[in-house]
Amino acid sequence: MSATDQTPATQSALKDQIREFIQVQLAEPKGVTSFTDDDPLMENGVIDSLGIFRLVSFLEEELRVRVSDDEINAETLKSVNTIEELVIRKRK
Amino acid sequence: MAYILQQLLQKSAARYPEKLAVWARGRSITYRELEQRSNQLAHLLRERGVRKGDRVGIYFPKCVESVVAMLGVVKAGGVYVPLDPQAPAERIGYIIGNCGIRVLITREDKRRGLDNAVIETLACTVLIDDAPKSSNGGGVIPWSMLGEYPEAQAPAVVLTETDLAYILYTSGSTGRPKGVMLTHQNALTFVEWCADVFKITSEDRLSNHAPLHFDLSVFDVYNAIDAGASLYMITEDLALFPAKLASFIETQGITVWYSVPSALTLLLLHANLNAEKLSRLRIILFAGEVFPMKYLQQLAHLLPQVDLFNLYGPTETNVCTYYKVERERLASMDKLPIGIACENTEVFAVNDLNEIVTQAGGTGELYVRGPSVTYGYWADAEKTKKMVLPNTFQPNFEEKMYRTGDLVELAEDGNYYFLGRRDSMIKSRGYRIELGEIESALLNHASVKEAVAIAIPDDIVGSRIRAVVAFHDGITVTAPELQQYCGTRIPKYMIPESIEFREQLPKTSTGKVDRVQLTQESLRSAATLVAP
């Protein structure tokens, strides 16, 4: 399943925002055009060492959550879904 | 004195049998186990037909089995070829065909990712993850089979130091990667020099940050084994996360670190490094690209107890020069030297008049001679002839020297300084990238008429890649489509981050694409963008 063939009803606005950032800013420049919300982004090479910091800047500047150095790890930033969970948790 | 690599292990396994040899992904093996498992693998490979000089591919994300595989192959008399587990299957297939790999040590998911046509060329596949019984036919051997082979001794194989030990593939300007052939002597010349200069002991703990297809890992693996030290392999779950990586260095008590500068820059910028936390760290080596001075100064300031060394050398010579960072000079330096020749290696700069540069301030291309220099490129006599030349500077006997393609300056202080490249090879994250290989991938797309790849200098990663493309009449493709196409042919670190489309590319008066103009335009537009 690609990122684009989910029905709008199942998508949250937040998840859309995260997915779009990853798709346009990180995945496409690496030659990856489709990934699911559960796909491991680092294993697939979508996020590299610099990609992580662009992602964190995006979370902090666009989504307004403060991410600590310890939270930047393989579990929280694994996939679109885990990144969404992180943002929801931080906003509470 | 060892003359083949496996003797290093034999020595340490006898001296430190119960000591931790390799740690990766939470698993470890002792020296005794490493010696026994690699003996068993060597017997298995011999039984499956591996003979002296045969190439054996190693194709899986790094783990303790990686080191067992490297040693097992050389003990069988073979030549190992580390294959980038993240590279596209098409590229791996090319390499397998190029150097005639018939035996592959891999993992089931990686094996399945290869083209069927490639799998069919393999005589035997050893799986490190014990594939299900159903796929055990057709030359597929599970790792558990190792238990059935003798562990006490390696097979008897006649090898000399001039036999090949491994082949490392790097980017090639004509569109395909090229295999640098390295002998046992090439590797040991470097390993013995390192052992001497960095005084590695059995108490040391070495990190392995670089991938195994990257020559930086030769130091990590073989200098750890030589000294009976412990090797800690840094896998992607750690490498990408500076804060976790810093605490890993601390908790595992890493004493010797070797990586590309960009990995250190990320640690510096995102991990709150301090000397107290990394109290056991005594040496940091870096190589592969130029370390931006401001970050090196910060790193030196944060870690006052650590000796810092800049190592320089293309894969073809491993390391050929080095410079120990002089802390007292650092604040007033604006550029870091690549230093002076390593022992048992000679380097010299040759100017446009084909004379060796002897005066301070003189510049030229850096040449290297000595036992660390490669025989050349696998199955590419033409390329070899261009880079590995007869040494015409001494008339007494025939010998080879390697021309690096790097322009250097010989300075007052006796050090060499890197000035730039003669050709269009660039560095990004320490990876060697031929812009020609990227252009060739783009041009291979049916709709692309002209393509130029351009390197935009970047403080952290060295360079970022951009492309300018013109299509055949009436056809257009989007940038993501083209990037995806590139991803099937070249590794992700080579794919252009941005692609600009034009109706046609500017030409020089001789009708060639005007690379200089395009580069200048790209640099100008990059400069006007606000850095992230």
C-alpha cells in the first residue's frame, strides 16, 4: 500500500502533515516514492543521519513540539505512525 | 611477524581465548569462538569448491557474523568482497557479475532481493540466519551447518602476502563501480603501522563506525584482532542517533574511535559531548573528507584528553599520510594538513612539468609508492593503467606508483595540504562519488537527453548533490520519478537531492555541456538559499 491510496476518512490531519513532509523532503530525494505508515523509514534508507535532524526541525518548528536529544532514537522515529504518537504524547 | 591477515587472529585467539573479540547488536563472540567459527566456515567453503583467489561476497547488515565471514573467506584462501547491504540490488548484481562471485554469504531477505538471473549464477549461498528448511535446496546452506566442520584448525592453504585478501568497490566515473584489489600485504602494511603509532593494546575497545565495504573498517577490524582488543560494531540503530551513540561510547568504554568527520560533527552538534562522559576515549581518528576547522576546534576543546589524527588516503593505498592535530596550533590554523607519509610508504607531489615538488609552497598531484599500493582494479586493465603507473622517478627496477588525482601543496612545515581534485570525484559523508556515475544513471533513463551532476559544498556532509537535466523533445518526467529511477541503479547517498530541468543545457564553444557555467549557477543559487 502506498502513502497515497488510503481513504481520507482514515487519515488524521496530523498524520497527513507528517507523511507529506517525509514524502517530499526525505523520501523522494532518496528515490523512494511509496511507503506505508508502518514502514521502517531508517531501515529503508528514507531517513539518514541528516534526515533525522531535518525531521526534528520540522517537528519543532512546524508541529511545535520540543523533542529532547534522548527522544531522538530508533523507536520513536521508526515510522510515520510512531512519529505521530510522539507528537500526540508531547502535546498532551 | 604476520604476513597474512588470519595470522593476527590465530595469535590473539591463542593469547586471549576468552576475551570478547566482537560485539554487535547486543551479541558478542570471544576470540576462541571467532577462531573456531572462521575455521569451520573456511572448511565449508573449501568443501563447496572455494579455491585460492576465488571471490566470495559478504552481503548482510553488519553483525558478529560479518567478522567470522571475513576471516573464514581468507582462511579458505579466498578473496572477500563486502557488498553494501543498502545498495540497490541492480548494483550488487553488477558487482557479483563483475568479479565473478560464485559463493555468497548473505541473509535470506537479502538473497531474495537479488534478481533471479543473478541468483542463478551462484554456485552456493551460505545464509547467516538459518533459512527455513524448504529453501535449503539448490546450494543454500544454513549457518547451523558450520557445526559439522572441524573447528580446531583452518584448512591447509598456501598463501603469500602478495595474494589478494579483499576487493572494495568504489564509485566509477564511467557509470559502474570499480573493484579495488587489495592484498594481505596492502592491509598489513597499514595495520602494522597503526599498531605502532596508536599503540593499540588488548585493553583497548575499538568502535567500528564505517560500513565494511568502506576501507576505514580495515583498521577497526584488523587492529582490534591484532592487539587482542575488543571490537564494537556500530549498527544503523545507533549510528543515526548522536545522543544514543554518545552514551554507547560511554557505557561500552570505547577507547579508540575512527570515522568520517561528518559522524563526529553530528555527535558534536547533537549529543552534548563532554570529557567526563567519554573519559575512556583516548584516540579519535578521522578520514574520508575534510574536517571543517570550526567543528574540529570545538571537538578538540570538548575532549582535551583525546589525541586527534587526520588520516588521508584513497582506498587504493588505504592510508598513506597522517597528521596528529597539534592542539597549540589549532586555534590559529585555518586549514588542516593531511600531513606526512606513513612509515613504509612514500608520497610525493608531481607538478605540471612532471617533476617532484621539493620546495615549500609547491603544488602538484600526489603520488604514492610502497607496499600499501593496490595492484589495480578488478578486470579493468585500462583503468588500472591510468592510475597505477610505472615509477619513472627511479630507473633501477620496475615498480608501480599510484596517482591519487588529488592536488596538494607542500607547506613550510613539511606537511602536505589537500587542495582539490583533478577530476570530478567528490566526497559526501566520506563516500567517494564520481559525478560521472550519477550522470550515467540519469542518462540511462529513456527520456533524459542531457544531464550534469553538481556538488554543492556543505559544512556537515562535505557536499550535497544536485542535477541539471534536459529531456528529449516532448517528454517530461518529474524529479521524484527520476530520483526513484536513480535509486534502482546507484546508492541513496549518490542520488541528487534536487533536480533542475531545462530545455537544453548550456554549451561551450566546442559544443560540450558547459559544466563550469552550470556549477557556478548552482553555487550562486545555493548561496542565496537560507541554510536550514
